[in-house]
Amino acid sequence: MIEEVIRVIAFSLVISGIWALVSSGFTLIFGVARILNFAHGSIFMISAYFAITLLKYNINPILSFAAGIIFSGIVGVLIYKVAMSPIKEHKIMVIIVSLAVALLIEQIVLNLFGEHGISFPSLIRGYQEVFGVKITNMRILAFVLAVLTIFLLEIFINRTRIGKMINAVAQDMEAAKLIGIDVERIYTITVFISSILAGLGGLLYSQIFAITPMASLKALIYAFAIVILGGLGSVKGSILASFIIGFIIVLTITFLGARWSEFIMLLTIIAILIIKPTGLFGVEE
């Protein structure tokens, strides 16, 4: 019994950490620029494919991993500048265009790499044994990196000059302009950070599971569901919701089977939203 509990907790923490990264990035750009970036899941997916491609050219795995993260940030900014910034005042158009970009990227990756899953080699090997349960070092590292990244994000947003400007723009864009903040620059920085979070999530995911072109849609659905549950624009809410969803998914897989996981997850979200329509940390508009 204790082995089952440890296995559930360990796997839930890893899953939750990865989705916390992705959903934090998704809600961050919404909270600052009021943009629902439906290409966010594509960033999650292509960071892993880019890093895996570098490995084929004998690039060091750690350098490939770091390059994949930076690449995700660059691609995110390019998507924003080319496809979303010119129409950001038209919210519905942003959703449509970003979704079209996501589908385009998925098709490009599908044509280049095929539909079969591929994985980024684990950065570290081996395992730790806890009460007879073997937990791979890669899963431990994934959780630690996720938590550390979220902690650093919190420090950056609340204690640095740029972070305070991001907060100012999120609270009142017009007032931020009046005191001399370059709002478009802040939007760009926010998109870069948001994309890096998604990219890191995708790279960690690809070392534990196989990544496929269709993983972009799964990442988008999970991120969107988590953000709605946590409260649109609330990074804190997204993090808490990620851990709730992570444990629900793993418990469902353990006791009912994988095919029930998304059904139970969505049912839980609906139930919570009926009780609290704004989400866990959302506020009334």
C-alpha cells in the first residue's frame, strides 16, 4: 500500500511540475497582454524537436537542452511579432490566427519527423529507491527544475525592475504608458518568458514520455484547462491548479485506467467552476 502511495505522489509531482511550467507561461501572457495564445502548445512541442535535432549533429546534450529552451523563446517572440502583435486589439482574431499558426507548425513537424514519438535522452541516469519504489533521477531532476524555475519566475516578477514593469502593465496598461513604460517591449519580454516556460516544459516532458507533433494540442488543452481552473491571469492559481490536475490524472490512471484520466479531469474542472466560476484565484471583471 505504501509503495502505491509513494508511486502516485512521485509521478503526480513530476506531471504537476511540467504542467505548472506550461500553464504559468500561458496565463502570464494573458495576464499582461490579455492575449490567449493558442500557439503556446506548439512552443512546448518544437523546443524538444529542435533539441533532438541538434543531438543528431553531435551537439552536447546539455547544450542542446539549453539551445532548445532559447529557441522556444525566439520562436514565441517571432510568432507574436509577425502574427499577433498587428492584430492584438482584436481578441477573437488573435485566437483564430494563433490557432492557425499552431496547426501550421504541427503539420510542418509532422512532415519533417513523422507521427511517431521520439524522446530527448535523459540528462542524468540512474534511480533512487524509496520504500522499495524506484524513482528515476530524471524524474526527480524534472520536478526540481520545474519548482526552481517557478521560484525564479516569482522572484523575477516581484523583485526586478523589469518584473515590476510587467506587473504595472498587467494592472493598468494605460497608466503604465503615462509613466513612460514601453508597453510593447514589455509584451515582447513577457512572450519570451512565457515561451521559455513552455519550451522547458516540453523538454522535460520529452525525457520522461515520447513527444509527438500532436503533443502540441494536448499541451494546449491541458494548459487552457488549468488556467481556467486557476483563474485567468493568475500565475499562482495556475500553479495550484496544475498540482490538483496532476494528482487527479495520476490517481485516475492508477485506479481506473488512462482512458478515464481526461474525462475525470474535465469533470473536476467543471464541478469547481460551477461552485466558483472565476476559478480558484480569478477575480470578477
